[in-house]
Amino acid sequence: MAIVFLASIEAIGEELGWRGFLLPRLADLGRVRAGLLGGFLWAVWHAPLIYIAGAYRGGAGPLYMVTFTITIVATGFVANELRMASGSSWPAVVFHGAHNGILFQFGVLTVGSTGLLPGIGEESGVVPMTLYALVAVWIVLRRPAWKS
């Protein structure tokens, strides 16, 4: 629980910017366009951190950026839905914190293990990417339209 709290504090700035400021301005585009555009911008915003500062993984290449972009766009659909359904950025902050905290813990558990585990379960792994993409598809196909 503490890791989610601490990771949520770290996520406040991003979520107030992406969901608190940008999403209401993109909402008129509709759920899909707002989600794709906002998610793509969110991924581009992270690119310098990934490539230059090495904040996530040293030597991250194009494949990592592709899976990261798919994951973050899909994650954005979930955070957008939390923001729009609640009328507040705080559920998106907690979701973002839980996402970061859980994946950080998974990364700690897999340190020193086979090189395949990060590609399977960490932030840009196949499992989170697939699960978030499935939830994003469900949101697009099954959730009612956003209210103006």
C-alpha cells in the first residue's frame, strides 16, 4: 500500500497535466481520438527519459519504444476513463501510482533473472501491453459515450 501511495505522489504532476489539463481540451474529439492523441503525446513526452536519461532501461531500442507506446496509449484510455467518469484527476493519479508501484515491484523481483522476464512482465512487456490493450478495447466498445 505504501508503494502505491508514494508512486501516486510521483504521478500527481503528470496526471494533473495529462488528465487535468489536456484531456478536457481533447474531450470534444471523442474517446478514441482523444485517447490516441493524448496517449501518443504521453509516449513522446517519455521518449527523452527513455533514450537520453535512461530513466527506465539503459539501451532501450526501437522495439522497447514500440511496446512502451502501445502500453502507454492503452493505459491512457484507462486513466482517461477514470478522469471522465469521476470528474476528477485523483482516480487517475491513484491508478497511475498503482501501475508504477506494482510494475516497479515486479521489476525488483525479477532483477538478476533471465533476460526474458522484463520483456514479458515489466512496463513494456507483452503481458501489461496485452492486458491494457484489451481493457482499452473494452472501454472503446462497451462504455457509454462521455458526457459534455
